[in-house]
Amino acid sequence: MRELSVYYCPKCGYYGYYQLERNAVCPKCRLEMTCLDLNYQDFMDLSCEERDELLSAYIIMSSSPYVKRLLEPHKTNNKREIIAQMGARITELEIENEKLNKTIEWMHQTIWEMVRASKGLTSDGKEHFK
């Protein structure tokens, strides 16, 4: 049995699940629907908002150059979105930096312990005689 695929109408955004491509016809527009690059289960795991955003992106990508030109100023002038993305990236980098600092601290402690062990010193710096 064939697996279900997700199809959407590039004109109105209607989507449905079909096993055969020939059955994927939009009931509203009567146009052939386009198959998403996402499999059925991954699509079902998305929330309603994520599905809407995904389908909107596909519709915009397949739309005419006129629609793309209309949306271009929004992309270049949307400062709030850029600031939000940069804020999220800064947070990611701060977390990564904290992990790296902990790793460096651990490495320094390990190196000093190895030096002390090779020189026969105790942790307080006094020589340990054998």
C-alpha cells in the first residue's frame, strides 16, 4: 500500500492527503495540487501555525514574480524580525560560550593536576617526598 502524501493548491492554499497524484485536485479551484517535499507524518507533527507558515512559504515561492516583488520591501525593511533573529542568535552564542568556558576551566584543572602529579607536588603546592 502506498504511503499518504501531502498536496496543496498553489492558488488557494487548500491541502489534502492523497496516495495517488491523479487524485490530488483542489475541490475549490479544480486545479492540480502540488506535492509537498515533507512526508505525511512530519506534516502531521507540525502545529496549525507551522502548517500555515509552511504552506504560505510554498505558495509565495511558486507565485508570480509580481508577488515576490511586492513582498521584497517587507523582507528588507522588517527590522523587528531581524532584531528578533539577532537576539536569538546572541542567546545561542552566549550559551555556547558558557559551555566552552566550562570546558577550558576543566582543561586547566586537569593540566595542573597532571603537572602536580608529575612533579610530585600536593594540591597545596608543597613537595611530596616518596
